[in-house]
Amino acid sequence: MMKTRPESTCLNRRNLDLWFNFKKNSGLPLLFLILISLPLLDGFFKISQAAPLDEKRKLADKPHFSIRDPFGYLKYFESYFNDNFGFRDLLVYCHNMIQVTVFRTSPHARVVIGRDGWLFLGRETERRDEINYFRSVKLFSKAELMRWRTVLQRRRQWLQRRGIFYIFMIIPNKSTIYPEYLPRSIRKTSQQSRLDQLLAALRRDPDFPVLDFREILSREKNNSLLFYRTDTHWTELGAYFAYRVIMEKMAAAFPGLHAASLDQFTVESGGYFNGDLAQVISLQSSKFKEQKITLRAKAPAPFATSSAESEFGRFIRKTISECPSGTLPTALIVHDSFMFELKPFLRPHFQRIVYIWDGELDLFLEEIESEKPKIVIDEMVERMLIDLEPANPPEMTGSGTD
């Protein structure tokens, strides 16, 4: 009896024959040419579909040709092409997804892939690396610590002589509160941190008004999500517990002041929150989705208003909020981006708050002179201790340094 080959075997043989014929007839070079031409063709015909890419930076603009500087044009055009060639978004997105999903490594130095879907800030700038900070790779020198202490003490004394109550507060890093979600390979070289050093130096003066939120946040994290898993910032719940500590400190100078209890708010979770770390690696809408947490006051403060943001000087923003029913006088708050979650809790207590967003933690003498605040608050996030060099205005110290 004659044996017949399975149909599948025949099909495989035909496929192989087609492949060898394709190679024999120079099909591979043609395929290669088509593939390398796709980005150029996409630039004209827009073949590819948009990928959810958001690199948290401005892409290079198309330059204008000038006969006076043709080589400069070529230089800028190269940057433009590198940021805008065909299929780029799709290729970068696929590369990032493979890196994170298959190899479990980050495609960007700014993002560290933690455990259980958590992301952490890595190298933010050439000098500022939150993971190295967490590991206590480089602590304060005695000179650096003395500079911090001197600047803040003189600032407080200068304000105190003018009848202004001063508070200095540091928001802990996400890695400080949630170290258990960092990669297992990350280990501390010292149990002491720069924040520990600074607080110990400032508390040599037992009355120095410095706030440390690590204790309350470490305790409350067992009950609530206090930092977003895919972002560098805290949630409104994290800000709420810090607000309670602030109000307790303020009550020492303004008796009768009380923080709003948590049951005076409705805690809502919903929608999608695009975490800044997930955006850096462009996986915020696929792999790293997260819900936004919002606290809404059940009885909002009446007639509370907030001005539009205005800019003055280098990256400095100013906003003003007013609440006629507030019991506290005017406050001036110099802050970074962590203050935005705190604002809704502070607003009802103050008749007027002048917010100045300034990452350098400067003391704004002209604003103090014009606003005549009774309270000045300096707020900064812990990782700024890596490279921030604080200074007071020359008008205050009599020289350019402290």
C-alpha cells in the first residue's frame, strides 16, 4: 500500500520552497530596502498610527534654513529628525514595553522599576539621584551641615524679630516611606540619612520649628495609599496627614486652631491618574494604570478664592488664595510641587495665603515687605537635600553668603 504524506507536511515543504525561491530571486535585499525606507515613507504618508508616547520633554522643532549658517541648520535638523522620524513613537513604545515586561529593567535612568508595579525616581539630574540618596551613598559633610543650620537659624531669627512665625518642613521621599517596594538589590550603606543629620543639627535648638512627617506617614500607610505607585508625589491622603501635623504646630502660636477631621471629607477613587514616572517611560496608559485619589470637603469653606498663576524671575510662580472666614492671618509659603496637594486643606484656615513656587527655597524680602505676613512657611521635598545650597538674601545678611 502506498503511504501518503500528511497535508501539513506538504504545506511546510511548499512554504520552504517559496522561501528559497524568494532568496534566490534577491527578495531579501528588496525586503531590507522596504524596511529601512518605512520611516522615510511614514514621514510623507503618515502610515503608522500614533503610539501613547509622552517623554516629559519638548521634542526638537523643525529648523529654518539660513544661507548664513548652513552647517548650523544641518546640526539642528539632525536633532529634529532624531525626534520625529517615521515609526519612532511606536518603536520607542515597543522598546520600553519589552524592557519592562520581559527584562524587568527600566529604559530610562530617571525611573527605577520596583516591586508589585511600583515605580521610583532614579537619577533626576546629573547630581540628584534619589536611589543613591536612599542608600546614603554621600552624607552631609560638617561644613555642609553647618551651612544649612546657619542659613535656617538666621532666617528664623530675622523673621522672629519682625513678629513673623516661621515653619520649616521637609516632605519625605517616596522611597523613604515605601522602601519595601524598592528592588531587592538596593541596600543602604548607612542607616543615617541626610534628613536625619539635618534634623539632629536643627534640634540642638529645641524650639526650632521644623516638621518631619515620616512618623505619621509610616504609621498611616498601613491604612491608606499615601504615595502614588507610578508617580513621585504623594496622594491627597498623604497630604492630609501632613496637614494635621502642620495645624498642630500652628496651634502652639495660634491657640484654638484645629485641623479638620478625616470624616469631614469624602475620599474618592476613580478615573485614571497619569503618574509622572509612568509617563517618562510612556507606559501610563497600558502597563501602569492608576486611579486618582481625591478628598472632597463635605462642607467647603465659603467664598474661598484663588488667583491665576503669575510668573516672576526664573522658574518662579506665584498664586494667592483668600478665605474671609479663615481665622489665621496672612501667610507666605515658599514651596515645590508637593504643596499642590496641601493647598485645599490649608486654604480654609487662612484669610490670605501667598504661594511662591521656588525650588531654590529663597526668602522673598520684597513679598514679605508688601504682604506683611504673620506666618512664613518653607516647604521642600527630601531629595533636594542632595544638591540644594540654601542662602539668604544679601540684604538680610549684609553679604552674599551665610
